[in-house]
Amino acid sequence: MNYDTIKEEIKDIDITLPPPKEEPERQYYFIKKLQHWMELKKEEKGRELTCCVNTFGCQMNARDSEKIIGILMMIGYKVVEDEDADLVIFNTCTVRENANLKVYGRLGQLKKIKNKNPEMITMLCGCMMQEESVVEKIKKSYRNVDIIFGTHNIFKFAELLSMKVLDRAESKKMIIDVWKDTTEIVEELPVERKYHFKSGVNIMFGCNNFCSYCIVPYVRGRERSREPEDIIAEIECLVKDGVVEVMLLGQNVNSYGKNLENPISFTELLRRVEKIEGLKRIRFMTSHPKDLSDELIEYLGESKKVCKQMHLPLQSGSDRLLQKMNRHYTKEGYLELVRKIRKAVPDIALSTDIIVGFPGETEEDFAQTMDVVEKVEYDSAFTFIYSKRTGTPAAAMEEQVDEAVVKERFDRLLAKVQEIAAKKAAEDVGKVEEVLVEEINDHDATLVTGRTSKNYLVHFKGDKSLIGSIVDVKLCESKGFYYIGELA
């Protein structure tokens, strides 16, 4: 359903009647009620009301924030970047402890701003809110927060805001609405995309893998896939609205469709998406190696629209640690997958995730990881120091590795990853690549910035008329992680 259709549906709603029980019509009802409230507020204050949405974490969080911003804009808020706004929302991440600490720090700053503007509404959502200990801490130490909700009921955003401003406007009581799990999927809501020409599309939610270090299954719930027809319909609407590239999103896209009443493979979904006229590029993430099928690898070699890039998390090259991590593959099995992928798509760009300092990691374990890095030659890698997450099996493991040892290994890994990435990027210098132009360059307004199929950044001479188009660009000079190019 597109934006204009949603607007029309909202226009016809009678808010003198009780709210509908069905979703998303129920949320449209509350959006309309808030639109009326907003008109009165604007008149009272003599200005537009502002909102600021800050996103921490992954692409799925970014997509959730686009929905929140879409709803806020439909209500009538003006989006700003400054946290000195009438409504501030933090969409949180909890994959690493540092993400939690960052949010607590920002909440402390927000408390000072709210003291000057008591009418300010502050909201917290996302993965961090699914942790009971976090919610308890916020209830005790951050009474300036008005509304808390989690990952499973983002779609209820308008209803929760309505409760605050219409039903409990004078109440200082915190509204907390966090679900432990859900089977409900509600996607037909307003969305304000960051880019008009590309978009993320959720194809599934949750994770069933329970890697021993990871809190995601506990905060995002079990896997549930969207019906393929709904996904196709959404992408068709996006293409009509000018989108040329989509990123299919899921915690583990390779297991898409297994829990549907009529099961379908991820490869079959990709085949259907590829048939959509007007769509130029398809990306997806994240792929779990244990579920990466030969069928998908073969399809990657045939596809004309799937980008030549894959994110394939390794985490560790040590079979012993992979078993402790509950990853369900071996070092050799992973390398065999890479061989198959490179045979099907010789010039594919591979990226990965690697954890350093997992409990019990020895120098020999780390050497195995470095061996995989050297053999695979990743185009890029997200490298992380192990972060203990309370509630995960790894947090209770003995043999937590000394901080100084972890830091030294991390630095070695980072140096090797950067050295290989620079070498890989240099191999494409002189080639002409198709680049999707995304924006005017931040540092030089005579340049535009875009991405190749392999997801490399390219800066080259151009103007805003190129934004959203795919153009041929010669890669003239490699800067390690990006190129300087020129229109071919």
C-alpha cells in the first residue's frame, strides 16, 4: 500500500466512533486523532511541532525508524536533527554493551533539555527495551522517559503516542508496552525513506539460531516470514514511487519462508522479485553460512539484478570456538562455501563479521581466524571485540580473555583486514562500473557520491540531477575503501 492510499484511508475514518480492532486500520484511526490534536497544538504554540528520531544499530532498526518518521510526518511533526525538539525518540540497539552505555549517556543529556521544556515527549524503543533489566533501570533512574515500547509492537507507535498526549496528557506516569514475542506482522504503515530511489524491505523478523554470544533471538523473537505476495506488492509500490534498488532484510534471510503455511525458499523469493519491471538492483542481508544453499549460489551466478556483493559472517575461524558459539558450520565448510560463491560469481565482493576475544579464545584459535581472512580476502570486514551480553550462554562461560590480549589481537586483525581491503579495491582501478548516485558529496559540492554493485563508494564530478540514477563511472583512483572516478 502506498503513501497516497494510506492518506485516503485515513481521511475517511470517523474518529467519533470507537477505534477499529483490526490492524493497520486501528493505527490509521489514532493517526487521524493525532492530526486533529496537532492542528490545535500548532495554533496554541504559533509554530510547527518538531521531532527528532535517533537510530542505533542495524538496517532493520533503520527501517523501523523510517516507519516511525513516516507516522510522525503524517501526524504533522517537522523532522529535525536537534534533540532540543518537542518529541525525541531513541530507537535502540543492544547487540553490544557499548550501545547500551551510549543510550544511557544520551538519556542523561536529554534530562537536562527536558527540564527546560517540560512538555517535551521522550520515547524509547528497539532491542534494548526488550531487556527487563534495562526497563527497570530506566524506570528508576530516567523518569524523564514518557513511553517505552519494544521491537514487536513498533506498529503501535501512533496508538501509544495518542495515549500520552490525548488520554494522559497531565500524567507523569511512564507508559510501558513491551511484548515478549508476537506472530503479528503489520507493515502497511506510512514510511519516510531516507532515499527516494532505494529502500530496505523487511522479508522476515526474528531469529532461531541462538548463537551463544548473541542476544538478538531474545529481543527480536522467533523467526516469522512475511508472505511473498505482500513483499512483492510492497516492492512494486516502491518501484512506482521511484525506487530502483531494494535491500531485502532479515536476521537470517537464507531461512526465509520455512515457517509459512505454504513454504517457499529465499531463492524463489529472489526470482519473483527479479521479475518486477523497473527494479534495477537487489541486495540482501544477512546470510547465515549454515543455511546458504547451492540453489542460492547457483542463482547468484545467473541473476541480472542481484548485486555482486554478499555479507557472510564468519565470527571465528576456529572450529572449537565455532562449536562453542553454536554456529553449526566448520572452518573448512565456510571456505568451501566461499569457493562455490566465487566460482558462480568470480568478481563478487565479500564482507563479514568477526569477533575477537570470545571466551576461551587462544592464540591458536585466533591464528585460525587470521588464516580464513587471508584465504578469503574480504573486501571489507566488521571486526568486534567480544561483548558480554547478560542472558546469553557465553556470558556465563569461564575463560573470559584478558582485555590487553584481546586488544592486541584486534589491532592485528584490523591491520590485516585493511591491508587486504586496500589490495582488493586496487584491483578494480581502471574499470568502468555502474554506480547508483546517492547524494552530493559532504566535503566537496562539485562531487557526487554513489555505490557500485559491489557496494564500494565512488566520488566523481557531477550535480544533483544525477541523484537516483545509475551511471557508468570509470574508477580512476583507489583510496582503500572508496574510489575517485569520472563519468565514462
